[in-house]
Amino acid sequence: MSTVLADKAADAIQRSLAQSGGEGFSYLRTHGALDIEHVAFFKGLANALPDSAHGIVIETSQIIYRLYGDIFRELALRHPGRRDAA
């Protein structure tokens, strides 16, 4: 899922900035593919944590998820009416 979302995000950001070519988007495009490995690694780490630490991991994940979404909400605010900006 993250591979598809990362590519779509890169495309939308690139369009919203009216950029041609792929300069500046390689991190986002390659990061989606790497997320498969990252999730497996994170799962192993999380499973090794004591139960008392799970709450902070969940809370931090929710904060990061919100901040990531804020990127796209900010793009939509800066480029109102453009469907490719969000």
C-alpha cells in the first residue's frame, strides 16, 4: 500500500509545484518500496518491547501520521481548487 501511496504523493506534489522531470522526488518514490522492509523491521522491534511501552509507540505513530497528513492539507490550502494538490 505504501508504495502506491508514495508514488501518488510524489506525483501530486510534483504537479502542484508545476515541476517537470523527477528531480527532488526520488526519496519519496523509493521510500514507498522500502516501507515493506521497514514495516517488517518495525514489527520485530515492537514485538520485542515490553507491554508498558506499547502506549508510547502507538501515541507517537498517531502523531507522525497526523503530521504526514498535514503536509497534504497544507498543499491544499496553498493551492485551493487544485485536486492534484491534495
